[in-house]
Amino acid sequence: CGPGWYPIVAELDRGIAAADPAARYCQIKEKFGGLRVYLDSAETPEVEALILAAEDRAARTCEACGQPGMLRAERSYMQTLCDRHSA
């Protein structure tokens, strides 16, 4: 994922580490314009809520810069971008 989502991922990581120190990531990526987070282990309800909240926040945040954004499909692929980075 792009640098605009780094603060979201960092905050998520802190939350997951506090909720379940044994949790291990399998993947963190952008897919179809949204943030996707996968763990190697089963998610607790608290960890699942943290992941869903981060994915929801990323869906409204420009992946390039972190400003408010929206899903864009103007190119051959989808991305969540602000007006400036969509142009």
C-alpha cells in the first residue's frame, strides 16, 4: 500500500499488538482500491474490529498522501485517492 495509508497501518499494528501479542501478519496490501489485512492466526473479535476499522478508514483516505479520498476507477485499476492524486 502507499504512504498515505502508513499511519493507518501503524495504528492498526499497535492496536493488534496490544489486543493479541501472538498475532502474526500474513499480508497487508491494497486490493480493489481498499486496504486488506490478513493474519496467519484466527482473529479475536477485538482484532477483527480493529482490522475492519482500519479498512474503513483507508476507504476514505488517499493512498498517496493521507488526505481525504474516495475510490477511483478512472484508470485500468481501482485506487482510493484525493482529487489531486486522481488527476
